Amino acid sequence: MKLTLIILLCLYFSLQRTGPILPAQDTTPIKLSASWSPDGEYVSYLAPDGIHVMDKHGAHSRLFSPPAGFGGWTADSSGIFIIQNNNPMEAALEWWIYPINGAEPFQFLPQLRSIDTLAFSGNGEQVALSAQANQADPHTIWVANADGSDLKPLAAYQAHKLNWSGDDTKIIFETRSDGENQERVSISIDVNGGNDPQIQPVVDGTRIIGDGLEFHYLTDASYPPATFYITDILQHHEPVYTVNQWVSAISYSDLSQSIVYTAYCNPADVDSAFLQGEWSAMAQESVETALYHIDIKTGEQTVLVPCGEGSQLSPSLSPDGQEILFIWINNHQWDVYRLIIDGAQLINLTQA
């Protein structure tokens, strides 16, 4: 099970409406949210002109525009989800599938009025959703087959991120309790509906990375969910690696038992990295990061991109955990890179 990426397109459009985000010194357009297809054969990224899709070698590029909210890939890697609001008078989000072979797009689960988020099970056979069937209905957690058939409501909760347990039997998410203090709680729901939802308070200073894997962070020196000062990584509550770094993004592969993350080179840059809203390449690359890889089995850490080489965004491990996809901002350019971990081979996909 891997962390899913949080898509920043809404932020991008907000910045676009308030003023230009591409100053003259940039030599390539802004690029965000590089993402693998589930089969590891394709990649996508966001740009001002839309959503770009190509094979993992950087060939056969195609563009889906105009840009809209990006919801990730279908479980079978045949299409991408584009989130649309076709009725601006209502806060209703429709999820449309755009086949990458150029076939006509179609709406996924049109019987639901608004879908907050969705996530496919690890085996790709089912999909979990937080959605609302009608405007008067509560937001609910649903489960269906991957093609949208056999849709069933499970419990009345709203979530903005869903995860599956390693055995694909439970849907796990965080939300706010109904109590007066509105504490953050973690809820686990049996997809077969055999048990009542299991509710546990979220331990402050701890976040889950993957099945059985979590990290500890300093609560008074972090900006969840954007940036964490991570102290230790734990597996089944036992420390496996001490980090002690400002980590801007982290991804985990259960298949390879490895972690990839980016960390700020200078702690003084943490505030300016996202609070000042700098989106030019010149400004972003000055907020230097480094790219790291940790082998959980051995506890060995490798520096894949050292400090002094600009800024790296949104690293994501491939489905087999052997490659990394990330945005690299350096020399006033935004580019999408694929890194083969064995041998540290770097491939610039947007310059291929």
C-alpha cells in the first residue's frame, strides 16, 4: 500500500486567478503532481495547459485539457480521473474517466451527486468512496467494484483521503469526531459490513505511512499535512530509522519495503517553501531539498539527489518500488524525472 498523492491543482488555479505564476526567468512551465499509473507503465503530471500523460520512457505524450481537478488513475491504468463541477451553482463534484486511448470520457458513478475522494483497493478489484448521494443526504463512505457496479453505503462519514488495509478488508480514514472538542479520529470500516466501525483517537505526533509503518514528528515544529519534522520511522511500533529532518514529502512501497522522501537542506527555508506561495522556478529552486531512499529491511539510507541541486517535489515510488518519479526544479526549469534506484539512473521524461 502506498501513500496517495494530494493533488495541488486547485491551489494552482487559485494562484492563476490572482496573478501570473510564471515570471519571465522561467524557461519551462510549472509542473506539479507527477503520478504513476497502477501498472507502472505510464506517468502523468499537471501543467498550465492541462494534464499530460506519457509512457514511462517519456514517449507517446498526450494532453488532456483544459485542466481541471486531477483525481488520479483508474485501477486498470486505462484512464485518468478528472474532477469537474458542471453546475457552478452547486458544490457538487463529478468524477469523469478520460481513457488514455482517446475514447470518449464518461462519468464514474453518476448516481452519486458529489464525490469527495476515492481510492482503489490494493488488488484493484474494489473502490472506496466518500460521497453524497443527494444534497439532503449525509456524506457517506461507500464501496463498489472497480467498474462502479454493486455500489453499497457503509457508514455516514466524510473523508478527504481514504486508505485500504493491507489485506483489502478494511477502509481506513481520518475525520473529526462529533464531540464538542472535534478531536481527530481514525476510523476503520469492514468493507463486508460485518462489524461496527472501529474508532480510535489519532495520536498527536504520529502519522501512518503504510501498512504497519508510521513516523513520529514534533508537533510544535511541524506544519501538518504539508511539512513534518520527523524524528523516527517505526514498523509495527518499533523504531527502524532515526530521521531528525524537515520532511516535505514521503512515499512508501510495501512491495520493496522502502521509503523515499525529500527533506529541506536549510531549516530556515521551511516557512518560505509553502507559506509565501512562491511558484517561479527561480524562487522554488532556491528552497533547496535533497532526495533520500531508505531500505526498511536493512535500515540503510541513500542520498539520491544531494543538497545544492535545486528542489525536488512530490516523490512517488513506482508500483514495484524500484523506481521514483518526482518533479525537479533546477536551472530555472521544471522537469519530471524518473529515477531507477538500482544504479541511480536519472531520466528526464519531459526532455526525452
